[in-house]
Amino acid sequence: MGKTALYEIEHVTRYLYTSPVRHCVLSLCLKPRHDEVQRLFSFDVTTDPPAPLTSELDFFGNTKQVLTLHRAHHGLEIVSRSTVERSPAAPLPNSLGAVAWNEILSWRGSSRHWSFMHPSAFARPSQALTAFVGKLGIKPGDDPLESLRRLSDTLSQRFQYVPGSTSVVSPIEHILETGQGVCQDYAHVMIAIVRSWHVPARYVSGYLCMAGNGIRGVPQTASHAWVECRLPDLGWVGFDPTNRCLADQRHVRVAVGRDYQDVAPVRGVFDGGGESQLAVDVRVRAA
């Protein structure tokens, strides 16, 4: 089952511009969640140049900071620091039984999980997805938990983790057609398939701290993405198709949403700046 883990996390985002930015307004989604399996002991954000920040909760319960900077600047550095305690995930049964499908199907007329049961910008049906599912014979089995485990394993085996092979705006067609992608692509494909089975599925952004590299070459400490699926009696269960494992005390949750678009760490608008360069550095240390 594993032990409770304490992490110190530093997430640095740097923008450099070829000409001054006159104004910018950014939304930051960097604060780890505080819930029944994860305790947030400290969190702060600093910027250079200094800029005011206001906090708000979004529709999915994620904490976001709004940064506004209304003076000319040639670069911007955003540094968030967190201390988080992550508990092991609760042990799962081997199966839920075929009767669990009846309860899942009963959720289709409910508004409770509507956002996580319908297509979204990056997790949606497509001809490429239909062809992929048909070629591999992917379909739900008699038990939903077993089906989700098998799907996660299949995607991990089928795809190759290749840093830089996709971008944050790449559609799922890229990884489906090339077989190469990164964690957010694995997550988007799994979510799209699971929702077609009428199982609520959501995208999770966060951090990963492993004793060594993931089996697909994910760095030892990194920003990461995985999937949570809603199941009868179990609630939200985390699946990491990139590393072929369940989400556990190595996975620090920051935000949940329909897909990456809802939980981008930094996004916004800039007035001026010409061409820009973006560099991100994440460090996760077991305390």
C-alpha cells in the first residue's frame, strides 16, 4: 500500500520577450488541492517583476490566482512553492462485478457528473479514435474496474513516451496516428474512450515523484497528468496510463477538469512582447 509521503515542490515558469510586454493578465493553476488524501501545509507564489495576485475557485473546485501586470517588462518569472503530504490510495478490490455497470449507466440522466461524461475540447470522439479502438479491439468487459485497468495497461503498452513529440494544444489524433506523445496525450485518449463507455472521467494535473524513471521515461520529478474515473462504492479512482499504474502517494494533485484546457498551469493574454520564449522548471523533493 505504501507510506505517507511529504514533498517540497518548486515550479518555476519564465517568459522572455523580444520586445516589452505592456500589459498582461494571467490565470495561474498551481496550488495543490487539500482533501481527504492530500494535505497542503504551505503554498506561496512570487513573481519578478512583482505583480498583484487575487485568488478564486473555479467551477471544478480548483484554486486559481489571477495575475495582473500593467507596466512594461521584458520578462516574467513566476515561482510557486508548496509543501504537501500525500497519503497512499485506498486498496481496491479485484473487481466490482457486472452489476456495477447498472449503476454507472443510471448516471447518464444526472447532471452531477455531466461535465465528465461528455466530450470536451481535447477529449472527444474522432475517426482516428474509432479506428484505433477498432484495430485493438478495445471495449468494456463485464466488470468496470477490470475494464479500466486493462485500458490503462493497453495505452501504456501501445504508446511511446517521447518528450517534445506533442504540444499542449495537440489533438488526440497526433498520438493515435504516430503512437508517440506525453502524459497529457495518454490521459486525453483514455478519457475520451472511458466517456464513450458512459463512465465519468476527469483530467488530473499535478506532480510525480518516483524513486526512478517511470517505465515510459517520465522524469523522476515532473509536472504530470493522469486520469480519475468515478466508480460505484469507490468514488474517484486514479489511473496513470503513462506509467501503467494506479495513482498513489507518488502523485500530487493540483487540479481536475474536463481536459488540459481547464487546468493549464499558466495561461492568459499579453499586450506586446513580440516573440516569446517559455521555460519551465519543476523540482519535487521528498522531505
